[in-house]
Amino acid sequence: MNNFEVNMPSVLVSAADKLDILLRILSGDDSAVGFLHAADGRASVKWARDALLRMAEGEEAPPTADHLAHMLVRPSVEGRQDALSHVRSWLKGGERVLVCDPYLFKEPTAAYPSNEAYVEALLRLLPSSARDVTLCFDGYAEAIRKLLWPRLKEGRNVTLVNTNRVHDRFVSRDGAVKIVGTSFGGLGNKFSVVADLNADDARDVLASLEGLKAVARERTRVSRSEEAIWIPVAESD
């Protein structure tokens, strides 16, 4: 099987996603307009257009390394499962993994039948290869903390960053970063997008999070207890 045949399915799926977004906008649903205005979104649309034109001429699509991949998360159980599978597959093999979600340790929406189901979904995201894990969140529900925290520590070096300085949701694998359009507890409730960040933006995001991570580590060191991290890093810190 040549590269043309290998690339065709991913190109067609990517193009179909762009058309899906356009149809929603034309029907009056402007929830995806932000994606098309963003630099990453425009780059992804341009790649899909160029790929289709090249394939129409019988040429290979541009290599995936040259575009910013994304997937549209549809509001359904299947959409949530596909998004989680996408993130899980992307994180597979990573040694340094970061999950940043203000609602990570809070009770999920009705998308999950129980707190236990939500915790299991989060645990499955982390690959067995990950030995250095960073989790950024903003506050917590005690019920989720009791279920998730003990199991997260099994065989891993885990750094917790409890902060109100981050709004968006990110996942990172060994320096590469994706942005997730909604909290993991609400995936599949509404239309959202999972998209790559370009290299410059990824470095900026990780540099900012490293600063917050340093504060978290110092707090734990001074207190000599991991419990200190459950106190938020406030705006004034």
C-alpha cells in the first residue's frame, strides 16, 4: 500500500470535519467560528484543502507533520468515546505527560454514569510508559480526590498544580501539546474540538505551566507534605 492510499482516509475525514463545521455555521450555530478564526484552525483548513487538491491530481497528500491535526468532538456518547480514544492513542508511549483541566478533580457532568466511571476514564488516558506526570486543576471534589489520587501515584512521579491561573484544557506528551475544547468530565455534551498547538505555542504553554509547577513543588518541599498542594495557587502568589 503506497502513501497515497494510506493518507486518503485521514484526508477525507479531516475534510469532512471542516465541512461539518461550515454547515453548522451556515445553519446559525456559531459555536465553531472561533476554531476557524484561530491560527491553528486556519492552518488545519488550509492543509485539508491543499491535500484534496493534490490528491485530485493523483499526487500524495502533504505529510501530516506539516499540518496541525484536529478532530471534531460531536455531542454524543460516541463522540466522547472517540475523543478519549484519540487522546489516549496520542499519549501512548509518552514518558512526560501533562493533563491540564480546571475541572479535572471535580465531579463530572451527566456524561458519566458515576464518579467511578469518570475516574476510570481518566486513569485509562495515562499510558503505562508515563513516569513523569503533571496534573493541573483548580480545586477539587473530595469524592473524586479520594477515588483518583491514590491510584494516580501507583508507579509514577506525579506533580499536582492546584491553580486558578489556567482556563483552557491541554494535554502534553514529551513537549507536544494539544488543546481540548472542553473539560474531560463534559466531553461529548456539546460540539468541541481537540487540536494540535504549533511548536511555538506549545513551548509557551509548557513554559507557563512549568512556572506554576515550580511553585507547587516548593510548597510541598517547605511543608514536607503532599497535602499542601491541595491548597490553590492563588492569583496573588
